[in-house]
Amino acid sequence: MFILILVFSISVFSQCPKDTTGYRVFMDFTICFTDVSYSVEYNENCNCYYYNYTISSRKENKANIWLIYTLFKFNKYYKTIDETLPYNPQCDFPYGDMQEFKDWQYKLIPYSVLECPEKWDSGPHTLIGCDKEDYFLKPGQTISFKIASKFPPGEQELELDPHFADFDDRWNEFVQDCIDACAPGDFNPPYTYPGFYRYKVKVIGPVDPEDLDLFNGGGQKPDDVNLFLRYGNPKEAQTELPSGTTNFEVLIYYGKTIKKETFQATLNSKDIKNLFHPVPGGGDWVKINLQSGRNVLEFSIDGVRQDGRVANDKDRLVLIVK
């Protein structure tokens, strides 16, 4: 089995956002001291991408995490289940007992679950901790999971839910206290139950590149040639970056008629094509190292135009670290 690891990144949150609501009764539900790392692999056997996530709840968190929403949203309707994907029956119960999900459709990217934390399982686009609190993600602990999707990497987010055994009791008490204290019509809590302090984390996950606002690199005629290589990042031919920037995350997407064997990629004239895995209609998300000053990325690939002729799309992208 051939697996190419594309990228690894870490999102770290040093402090919780300031509470501007004035409702502090639920502040001890916070889970915003959470670190998320992720990596992406392309697997040629299934012609799909593997997305790996590790979630670390720091000791500063006040609540357990018991639910992870993998709501990879987009603008088209897809079936919830893609039965062509590999999956783990220990994690992904819709493939077993929940066959009715097979015909459900949402404006969400379909995926399967390959690995999950102990005693966790998945619903449609959700990873759920089992009923026993022993298996929740507690402050100071780490869990990981892996999913598979035919869709290439792009910017997405996870939503993490806190859990307390007495949540319902405290919610009811809060509502009653406010009703008793407030004039009619003044009751306006800042969140809607049960979404109190749900924490959203930016990650890389599966996207549909056809509906993304992509930069085509420019320069090629006719216009369909420019669709062989398009970019979610950078969005311009020249990009200025803050002083001290040491790396840059490239989002690149490939046209459906490319000839993948012709792909070339260089950074400051150094061959880096082994960091990418071009497939027709696919994409890559790759972190590259930068030097101070001018950095030049060059990409090239052949593809078949609408008239059947073969043409070359070549782009030159400049990243300037001030």
C-alpha cells in the first residue's frame, strides 16, 4: 500500500476568548484550552485522502469533551455514506446497524471513520463519546481519530462539545432564576441550549474544490488551461508576509484533465515535487519552509484542453518575507 504523508500542522490556543456576554454562570464549562494537530495522507489504493486528528485537552480546561462535530460543510448535497471508502466497523456504526443513513443527503462532505478513541463511535458527521464518563476526553488527556474521504484537503473546522453530568440541572436553574428576576420579554440568554461554550477549531479537512473561490495563477491562454492548476493559498501572484515568517501553507488543486506524470514544482529553484501528489480533480495542502526575503514557487503541469489538445499550465508565485 502506498501512502504519501502530505503535511502536519498544529493549532495552539494560549488563552480563552474574553467573555463579553455578561452570563458567567456557565464559564466553568470552558474547553477552549485545547490543542489540535492534524496530518493528511493520500492513499492510492482507495484513491482517497486520510485525515488524522489529535486533540489534546490542556489542564486549564474546566470540562470534559464528549462530542466532536466533523461538519465539513459545503454547497452541494452528498450522500452521508460513501460505501466505496474503507472504514472501521468498531467506529463507524452507520455501516452496520444504521443502514437507513445510506440514502440520507446533506450539504456536507461524506467520509468514513478509520480510527476512533476507545468506546467512541460515529453518527452522521459526528464522533460521540460513549455514555460512560470514563471515556470522555478529560483535561490533561489526548485522543486521536482518522477519517477517509475522496475529497481533497482545504480549510474546515471541528466543533467540540463540553460535558457535565449536572448540565441539565444547572441549565434549568439558570433559566428559572432569570425568569424570576427578569421582566417579561427580557429573558435573552447569549447561547441556545445545548450549544453552550461549544468550541470551534480551524483545521484542514475534506472540501469540494469546484465550489471554492480559487486563484488560477494567471498567464495562460485559452482560459481553460489556467484550470489545470489553481490555488486556495496563496490568492495572488505575489504575497507579502510578516517579518519572521518561517513557513507557508500551500493549497493547490488540480484540474480533472491533468497529466499527473508531467507535474513539476520548485521552491527557489529546488525540486520539491515529492511533497505533492497530483491527481485529476484532487488537491494538496503542503507546508513549505521559507527564507527571509524573496521566495519563488514555480509549478507546471500538462493537461487536455476542451478542444482535445494538450497544453501546459505554468505558474510562478512569489512569497516575500519582509
